Amino acid sequence: DTAVSQTPKYLVTQMGNDKSIKCEQNLGHDTMYWYKQDSKKFLKIMFSYNNKELIINETVPNRFSPKSPDKAHLNLHINSLELGDSAVYFCASSQKTYEQYFGPGTRLTVT
Amino acid sequence: GEDVEQSLFLSVREGDSSVINCTYTDSSSTYLYWYKQEPGAGLQLLTYIFSNMDMKQDQRLTVLLNKKDKHLSLRIADTQTGDSAIYFCAESHSGAGSYQLTFGKGTKLSVIP
């Protein structure tokens, strides 16, 4: 009965590869988000989708492309991975309210 | 732009009260939040306060908001070792159906037994 789930939990890959992180929420929320947490624990919004429509894109490189096939899913695809992409990526969702529910995070390590 | 600042570390003895402070710059903030992140885990919403409130209490947690000074604090009474975690202050304002959160850098709370 997990509210917001992400797969995989850990992802280790080499520079230049393309990878995807999946997120699903079973809360019936309209809005989903991706956040990046760097090695210093600093959290920053990357994208926000409302009803499958992109709302926020915070100066994220074009190599990052979110895809929302339906309201319950917001996947993050990353092309040509770089060392600086190593971080923990969190998915979150909300229902037009202030309460955002976060997934457990995906730790991406680029070698 | 929007900015949220908080001290990076706090150490308290078990049983004492912890007070974590935060300042923010966005005067249009609608909600202010405290999130808790335990090691290796995701973020857990602890509590939030609407910008027209001064105080909110929830069991051991007390949130104080000074809107004039743009200062938010979280007090944890009777701090326990299980409270050891990173606490993030965050603010949001609504727009286009989305509540974008701006986070502080987190305060690492260490509880000494």
C-alpha cells in the first residue's frame, strides 16, 4: 500500500549512458514532482507536472526529460549521464494542496 | 529570488528541548513546512503552518512563525534519540495548480543519550 514508489532504489551506471527512473503514486493526486538532492543534502525542485502537463522546469539540462504517461506516473529519463548527475532523486505528489508526499528516493551513482 | 536559510547542525541531550530555526525571504509564501529525513530514507512531512498563523502545536512539536521577520522555528520537546535526523525547512506558494517547495539546506540534529 505504498503511497509514492520509485524504482530502482539504487542505480549505478557509467558516464554517457542513458537511464530512467520510474515513479508511481496510488494516492489519486493530480500533481507530481521530481527533486534532486545533492551530496550536501541540498534539495531542489526539477520538474512539476499537473494532470500530465509540465508546470515547472527549473533550469534543468535538456538531457533530463520527464515523461508522464498518466496522472499516476512521472518517469525521469536522463541522457548522456555525467558525473555531476550523481545524487538522490526524489519523486513527490500532491493533490492541489500543500501536502507533498515523497517517495523513498533513487540514489544514482555515475562512474 | 526565493531563499530559505537554516543552521546546519544542532546537538542536544536526550530529554532536552530542541529548537531549529529557519529564515526565508519570499513574502508571498503561503505555507511553511518542516520535513524530517532519517539516514538513507525519504522525506517525511512533520508539520506545516499556514502563513496567517503564528503558532501550531502537534504533540511534542511546536511551530512558531514570525511573518514580520520571516522567521520559522520548530521546537521538539523531550527530544529522543529517534529524533536524530536532518530537518528541512521549506516554503511554498501556489501557482498553476502546483505547490513548488523551496527547501533550506537542512539542520542535522544529533541527540546525545
